[in-house]
Amino acid sequence: MLSIITSVIVGLLMGALVYGLDYLLHGKSLIILGLDLVIGALGSYSGTYLVNYGPHLLGVDVLPTLVGGIVLSFVVTYAMRRFVLRKEVA
């Protein structure tokens, strides 16, 4: 149970990091914020259990957790900006 909570917290932080970068480039969007947080948590959770690599912290593989949260949040942010909101993405 602790590993699930840890990976979700790390995913929320990674989603917030991706949203912060998006906020600097494109401005505020509550839809993107919500999606980044949720998808970051899901990405880090799935990265933890799909890949067993790297150092462990509180029952969680650190590298797959970080990468899963960042990559999935970035992909969803890009797709939302490009295809749903129809804005140019730099």
C-alpha cells in the first residue's frame, strides 16, 4: 500500500512539473492542470509496476516512476494542446 501511495505522490509532483512548464509557455489552463495531475499519477503508477530498474525508495523503483509520470503527462499535454484545443505547440 505504501508503494502505491508513494508512486501516486511522485506522479502528482511530475504532473505539476509538466504543468508548470506548460504554464510558462502557454498560460493558465485548468483542463490541462487536471489532466496532468491525473495522468502523471497513472503514469508513475504504471511505470513502477511495468519496469523493474534502478534504485528503490519506499518500495518504488525511482527511475520508472519519474519517467512514467513525466512522459505520460507531456504526451497528454501535447495532444490536448495540438488536437483538442487546436493551438500551435512550439
